[in-house]
Amino acid sequence: MELFELPAWKLGKMMESGEVTAVEVVESVLSRIEEREEILHCYNEVYGEEALQEAEEIDKRRKGGEKLPPFAGIPVAVKDNICVKGKDITCSSKILKGFISPYDATVIRKIKSQKMIIIGRTNMDEFAMGSSTENSAYGVTRNPLDTSKVPGGSSGGSAAAVASGEAIVALGSDTGGSIRQPAAFCGVVGFKPTYGLVSRYGLIAFASSLDQIGPITKDVRDAAAMLEIIAGKDNYDSTSLPVKVPHYSTMLEDDISEIRVGIMEEYNAEGVSEEVIEGIEEVIDIFRTMRVNVKSVSFPHMEYALPCYYIIAPAEASSNLARYDGVQYGISEETVEDIRELYRKVRTSGFGKEVKRRIMMGTYVLSSGYYDAFYLKAQKVRTLIRHDFERAFKDVDVIIGPTSPTVAFGIGERTADPISMYLSDIFTIPANLAGISAISIPLFKDGNLPVGIHIVGKALGEIDILKVSYKLEQELKERGLYHGI
Amino acid sequence: MDVRHIAKLSNLELTEDELREMEEHFNAIMEYFKKLSSVDTERVEPTFYVIKHQTPMREDRVEKGLEREDVLGIAPHTEGGYIRVPRIR
Amino acid sequence: MGYETVIGLEVHCQLLTDSKLFCGCSTDYIGKEPNTNVCPVCLGLPGSLPVLNKKALEFALKAAIALNCEILPYSHFYRKNYFYPDLPKAYQITQYDIPVGRHGWIELPYSHKRIGITRIHLEEDAGKLVHPTKTGRIEHATYSLVDYNRAGVPLIEIVSEPDFSSPSEAREYLMELRSIVQHLGISDGNMELGSMRCDANVSVHREGEGLGVKVELKNMNSFKALERALNYEVERQIKLIKSGGRVEQETRHWSEPEKKTISLRGKEEAQDYRYFPEPDLLPIYVDEEILESIKSDMPELPANRRKRFVSMGIGEKEASIMVIEKSIGDYFEEAVKYFGDAKSIANWILGDFLGELNRAGLEIQDSRVKPHQLGRLLTLIKDGTISGKIAKKVFSIMFDTGDDPDEIVKREGLVQIVDRSEIEKVVEEVLSANPDAVESYRKGKANIFNFLVGQVMKATKGKANPNVVRDILQKKI
Ligand SMILES: [Mg+2]
Ligand SMILES: [Zn+2]
């Protein structure tokens, strides 16, 4: 096995025991990048030189007898919408070309304090708007499992990097499924924490009330460990929850017999593919054989989640993206008559089609005369969706369903039809609307593309879904439905 | 709905073709959104915030900000420490 | 047929917090190099997030209590979306449907009219634009410069009901409002420096008819400017209506050099601010406990202070003038500690002192004359060491030098002559030098007496005690 194939927790141990060095780990990942990047295009930029230097530094300190944090020297890929001081950050948009962040996001400060090594910034759908990483101003990312397929999105670059070994772990952001759906498509683990568990300070906003940063990893153990690193109250984010972060990774092997498991009744709705339904049924079977009582739970307002999301998210986005106007940073225009022309020219040439579409949609639903009918209505329906979950969580602790209605689809297959693209997030969106926690873990069968198993937990129910998904992962291994890479 | 007006509010310039396409997309989406109007939301409060507690507050203390070079260094046009913008009207 | 005027005011006051509303940058931006007082938050850099300044909320609540507002137990922030280069995020974080306070009132000090306060809310200030042309006017500039040092400074916006029926009432209100925020210690209310800004809505209509079309006035940078602008605008609208024209609903700028209001045409496309709740902040809950702690910490307000000053023996008008600028009231109270006759202190402050301050362009707190020195000066008059007339001269020297009055009196030899024999000598000299005057006095020209007193005073360089002079003259003549 190559080093780039291993999860972070294993590499961390190996580095600590002196079995391998950080330089070897980084070199392994960089060589994989060398090998695969041209086809896959996971990254908008790779920090090869710096990563090696940092690795050397870490090895030196370790040799000097210094005790370093467990993930010191682990290469982490960062989605190109999380600010790293002194580095370019583009959100895969032309409009931010040339913008260098003068500050670190809170999660970046935390990762740096763990001595993890930022290996590069990953490709994404422009401003996280998309489900395939095809809406990038810097080219599409391909699915490492089948390069004719999309990696999902919007954190497609991060998911593809972890799946291909171009990174050991990665950070993504999830507004309507942007961590979980690409993780499902690429066959890795993707975690969207409870809204407010991880600081958004330094995450370039798409839809502020829905966005969360989370890890994309090779297995559940890594997800738990990464979550421990990045979670926690942050005084620079008013929506950050004042909670103490549990030691998730030490609880993974705990007994789950007390955890009540629900199955989302709507998993075999219209538009859900055969292989996905089979995957879920396989999982139900696994729980039955584990003698875990599985209960069916229903979500009467499920069908409204998508239209609700496609009102709220664009509305917030239209406001969040208004600041990109060529005045303070990013691209500009040389010869314009006046400020209005500057705004128009910069925004028209700087934003891609999907972003313009959503800005206009958001502007529309907030504009005078339409606010009540669309925006306010959607926020009320959001309450009903939250209530669906509250009701369900009286009976169960976690809810299992598919991450996406299909496995990874072909590149270019859905670009012409935005609504078909939007539909691929139909199962992930409700968790964002309700602000609760959710994970996707992959189920591989017969060499086919993986099916994402979606496990949703309560607000701050991270422990439950991590324990259940860890157990499920073990069972999938047993049954030969799992492969790391 | 007036796509032109929305484009103007958004400070986006669309060609005739793009406007037409956008309008089609809007109509399709709006059709889809109509689903919502069938939901009874009488006596339902909107969820503007999924977190229920009060907004945290800072003590009134001055903290060091950015160096001017960092501010002006990323700006496309500057003059004498200011950021320069075209004619405002 | 007569015309009626309807005016409402929107006042913005910068709060005297140390740091900005949503970040830790200093609020002390005046005179700073451009763009040196900024951070990712107030620059609206991608990824930055706001965190509310606790003190700013307390200040806003203080204002709401002082303005007799209903305090809402729950409020939250909104985004007001519009593109302008001084607004880094392209939205202003402000309040909308639920402000900090609403339905309040204040009573005007002179006319005793009660003015309704519609609402008071918290919001952030924008940056500053510089228009590099000779006129400094935006429409003459070929480009503009932006300084974000002011961006994010906390403001309260106080919206009045359209309760003013004249420009002078509006001015009276604004002065009272400034006095209130000064007494609360939440804003310095300086219109010239822009820490207090005022927009007005003005309409006129024929008596007995419905309300006229509202015009919004901006850019009034002093109390005088406000009154002038309102007067101009009222006249303009009446003239327009009289001549059969129609008042347009528009925003007009007051031009101080031209002494007129100017329409800003072209900019007037219908605004659509697309307000929606700010998702980056959570709601504010104001519970009884917070309110009680703020209430228990309320300083004395102008209305009460005026009453108290009157009870100290000062006229109502004098009391009002001394309260309208908090620092004058403070000075007065301090001086009274050193000289108990409040009325004399008030007369001095409102007379010679304010005159000197105006000439020097100084605020009372910046004067070299300290309250105890003024008290001492009045003590010197009272105990007869100097005359009232000499005191004016002494004060003028005090004002320039800051020296103690005793020292000035000594140095300049200004001690009053009370020694009768000394004065008698001078009186005799004056009488013998003016035989004609003495003659005509005796023939019945009574007012010659004052001339003779004047001659004695002159001969003693004003130092003789005038009462003693009169007494001796009376006897000698
Ligand atoms: Mg305002
Ligand atoms: Zn700041």
C-alpha cells in the first residue's frame, strides 16, 4: 500500500513511531498529484514547495524529541472558499482572481495549530453553487473512480483529492449537500456538522444561515478526528455554538444498542435509482442482522425542501455576493464612465452563468412585492421541515437514507437542465434547512460507483451519527462492500 | 416578472439572448416554487435563525486591525492611501 | 389662504464606544490616515463576520429609555442592500421591523410641545468619500476616493414623527436631542464633525387640505444650516404651489455656500433595499434585568437639570441655555461649588464668558479659565476687593492667560480703593477742577452728578469703590 492511500489516523501513528516521516507522506501525496492531477484537476493551486518545507520542519522537531499533535504533518486539502492568510482565494470564480486573503479563517488557525500541512486549495463550483464542480471558472474536476463522471459538488475538488490520494484529508463546505454529495459520488466520508459547531469565520459566504465547514476523509475515524480539530466556539462568529467539543474519536467503538435508528420512508421515491435503493436496503439488512431495531420515519414536508432551499439560499447569496464589485479587491475594469458601469462590467464578466442565475433569483425573491410570497413563505415552510425532524427525533436518534438519488452522473449530463442538477441535493438539503448534523459514508458494490449512505442526527447529535456510521463502516468491510481507495 | 429590472438591481448586464434564457429558467423555477403556496403556513413562524439563543456580544475593546499595505495591496486602484473609484452619480 | 408646514426629522448619532459596532477597530477615526483603522470585518472582506458590541446596545437602550420609548424585549438586525462605494459589503447592517425602541416622545424646552419619536435603532456607519475637485462636490468630480476608517462606527438612528410645524421647532428639537445624548454620555452630538447628522422630510399644504408631497433634505451640518435649509425649502414649496407648479417627491441637498437646496437628479431611480434578517447575527433579547441595570445607571437628563437650575435661582431661559450644551451646565455646577450665588455665576457664564468663547472659537471645557477661578473672581467682587467693572478686565486677562484672578489683581494693581480719606482727596481735586459743573448741579441739573462720579472713577483708573465715591460726593457738593 502506498502512503497516500492511508487514512490520517494511521499515518499519524506511523509518523509518531518514526516508521515514516512527514516528508515521506507529503512526497507520496505530491507524487500522486503529479500522476493524477492533470486528468482529475482537484486543485486550483498546490503548495508543493511550502508543504515539503513544513514537513521537514515537523520531522526535525519530532527528531528533536518534541511531542507534536497527532495529525502533525498530515497533508490537508482546503476548499478554495476558506481563507488562508497570504494565499490566493477564488471560490473558483473569475471575479476574485488576484485576491489574496489578508487573514486566516478560524478553521485554518486550528489546522495550523495542529501542525497539519495545507497542500493546496481545491476546485469547486463557483461560490459553492452547484452539484458537480462543473461550474468552475478554472475547469471541471473529474471523478477519480470514473473520469467520465462528475465528482459531485460543490466540494468536488476536496472529495476527489481525498478519493484519489491527492490529499489525506480535506475541508469542504456544505450549504445544501456540498460536502456529503461529492463524498458520496467519490466514495469517501463527508461530514456536515450541526450549524454553529464549526466557525464560519473566514469561510466565504454562500448562504449564511445554511453554510457549514466540515471534513472529507477516507474513513469515519478520520472524520471524527478532524471534527474534533475544527469544531468549537469562536468569538469571531456570532452563530457559533457555546459548547464543549466532545472527544468523538475516543467514543467511536462505544456500544450503539441504545441508539434508535430510523429509516427515511421516502428513500425509494420517484427519481431514486435502483442501485441507490438496493444500497439502502442492504444497510437496513445490516442493521437487522446486528439486531438493531430499525424504524421507519416519514417526512411529510420533504417535497418542499428543495423549492424552500432554492429561495432561501439564493436570497442570502444575492446579498453576500453584492460586495464583489471591483472596488476593494478582485478583478476590475480600466475604462469605465462611472461607478455603475464599473459594477455592471465587473460583475457581468466576473460571475459565471449559474452564479448570475442565483443572484438574480435571490434578488427577485427579496424584491419589494415578492418578499412575503417567496422569502417569508420559504422561511415558514422551513419551520415545518424542522418540525418534521423534531417529530422524528422523538422516536429515533439517527435517520438513514440515501445521500443522493443517484450515483455519480456523467460530465455534461445535467448542465443544460438546472432543475435536474438541483434534484441531486434533494436528500441533503433538509439537514441544512434544519441546521442539524449529517454524514455520508460510501457503500461499494460489485465494482460499481459507490452509493452514499446518509445518516442524519439531531442538532449536536454528532456522537450518535459518528458511532452508528463507524459501526456501519465496520460491517460494510465485513461484507466486502467497502474499499478505501 | 421583469427580468430586466432584476438584472439592474443585481448590477448585471445581460444580452437579449441571456435575458430570454433567464426568463425561461425563472418561469420554470417559479412554476416549481408554486408548490410552496399549497402549504398551509397560517400561524407558522418563519425560521430566520436555527439557533435560538441571544446573539453573543463583544466587550467594547479596541483590537489591532489590518496594516494599510494589506488593504491597499489587494485594491485594483488606489491614490494617496485611498481606494480610488470612478465618477459617482 | 395660509399654508401649513409638516416636518419630520431623522437623526443619526455616532455612539461614543471605544470600538466599532461589529469589530474591534477604534471609533477614533478623525484625523487618521485613510484606511488605517480597518479590519476584515469593517472592510467587509469575504469570509468576515460581525459580532455585536455590547456597549453599543447599552447606549442605544439608554437613548430609548431617555426618549420615553417602548423597549422591545426581542429585536434583531436586518440587511439593507444597496450598492455604493462607501458601503463595503454592499449592505448596511441595521434594524427594520423591530427596532430597539419605539413610540417615544420628548418635550421641547421652550415651546413645551411634545414631539413623538417613531423609533430608535442601531446601525453601522459607512466609510467616507472624498471628491477631489475645487468644490468638493460629488457632481463635479471625475473620480472619488474612499476611506473606510469610519465604516462600522456605531450609530443610533432616531426617527421623529412629522410633528414639527415650523423650522424653528425642528431646530429646537434637534438641540434638545443633542443635549439628551450628551447628558447620557452616549454621543458628543457634534454636527460640524458629523457625529450627529440630520435629514429632514418637509412638505407644505394649504390650510384645511390634505398633506403635501414630501421632499427629503440632506446635508445640513449645523443647527443654523438645518433651520436655513428648512426655511428655504418651505418657501420654495409654497412658491411652487402658488405658481401652479407641483412639488416632486425627491431628495435635495442643502448647499451652505449657495444657501439653497439642490435637487440630485439622475440618481433617483426607485430604491429597493431588499431588507431581510441578518443571518450572521442572532436576535437580541432585552430582559428586565438588563433594563433595570441600565435604568439604575441613568444620569440626570436635561429636563430635570433645567428644573433644578431654576430652583437654584436662575431664570428659565438662562437655565435652558446652560443645559442645551452639557459642558456649559457642567461648568456652571462646578463653579457654583466655589461661589454659592448661582445667579451671578450664570450671568457671568452667559455674558462675558460665552462672548469670549465665541470670539476665540473655543468650547467652554477647553477654556483656560477653570470653574474655581471664576468662583474666585466673583468672590473678589463680593468682598469688595475689585469692582464689577474691574472684574471684567480681570476676566479678560484670565481668559487669555489662565492666571488666577488674585494674581492678576495684584500684578496689575487693580485692588479697589475703599479708604475714604484717599477718595476724599480725589473728590476734592475733581470738584475744584470742575467749578462750572458744580455750579450747574447746584442750580438743579441733577444728572451732572453722574458726570462727577465718572471723573472721580477716571482719576482713580476705575479702582475707587463707586458707592464710597457717591457717598462722599453727596456730602461735599
Ligand atoms: Mg439609517
Ligand atoms: Zn474593523
